[in-house]
Amino acid sequence: MNENIIKRNELLAEKVIKGLESRNMTGYYAPTAKDALTKALKLIPEGSKIAMGGAMSAHEIGLVDAIKNGNYDFIDRDAIEDKRAAMLASYDADYFLSSANAMTNDGVLVNIDGNANRVSAIAQGPKHVLFIVSMNKVCDDIDGAMKRARNVAAPINAQRFGLTTPCTKTGACFNCKSPDTICCQFLITRYSRHKDRIHVILVGENLGF
Ligand code: SF4
């Protein structure tokens, strides 16, 4: 990655981490995906019960494979036939892994969900939530973060799942009420009531979408 981009990401991460701290959340900066993996594995004790929502970034840094192959109690919702049981078990996890659709440079996290399993677990349930968020998802303010979530993340997610929504045809959000819409629930996480619950690893390399 270009040196100037690396420097800019480091400096911006300092501001984001201060913003997270002001909101009773904890942030860390990892310049590379490899550093992010090392940090995540340091934060999660072996033996932890771990669940996850849609978290492409956690896959991309190798965290999901490391957990599957490590000494953890992983609730693998793709492998569990009873999806409702898997969802309910997730609320009792020690760690819930997630990416974010966008966040602000002062530490507010923005997430959109269709089934709401991800946003509901972020909001409450799991003892800890660990976000993996690449710096390209950091926006100036809530307005910018909502625009990113709706016009970048959501259309790409809708395409990924092969859904029939206007955004899969045009690449832009049409504020649809299509039965296939994945924009059913919006969660803005602006403060954590519980200290040590929400941790965010900011990653200098681009991840997810
Ligand atoms: S509201 Fe509809 S058109 Fe807009 S991003 Fe969501 S699914 Fe796509």
C-alpha cells in the first residue's frame, strides 16, 4: 500500500480510537490483515464460545479459519441445521464477530440487516462484540456513514446473495420495499452501556465492501 495512505490511516485511526473511547468502547489499529488476526486472537481467550454475523472482514483476515481450527467453541451457523437454535445460542456467546457497514471518524458504528440476527446480537446478548473494520469504511459523519451503508455495502451484499432488488440492477439504493430487501433494520451504535463489551480492530488494508 502507498506510504501516504498508510500514514493517513494511522493518523485517522488515532482519532477513531479516541472517539470509541469516549463512547465506552475500545479500539485498536492494525496496519495489515495479518496484524489484525494476531490482535483478534490475543483478545479472544481459548475455549470461548464464539458466534458471528455477516463478517466478510473476519473471513478475509483469516480469523474464521483460525477459530474453526483452534480450541474454541464455534457456533457455525452454516453447518447447523436448526438455524433458530444456532441464532438463539449466538446470543449467549462469549464473543460475537462482526464487520461494520460503515462508521464515523468519531466512533459511531452503522449496520444494516435483513434478518436482524447480526444487529440484534450487536445490540445485546453476547458478552463481547469484536468488530473488524477496515479504514476505507470510516466516514466523516453519520450522514456519510449511512450513505456508504446504503449505497455501497447494501447493494454489494444484495448482489452477493443473488437478491431481486433495484440495487442489484443499478448498483445504487432505491430505498425499496422489495420483499427481498436487506435493508430492514438499521443499527447505529453510538455508546456502549457496558464497559469492555465492544471492541473494534481498525485495519489499514482494505477489507470487505
Ligand atoms: S433499500 Fe433496497 S435498493 Fe436500497 S440498498 Fe436496500 S435492498 Fe437495495
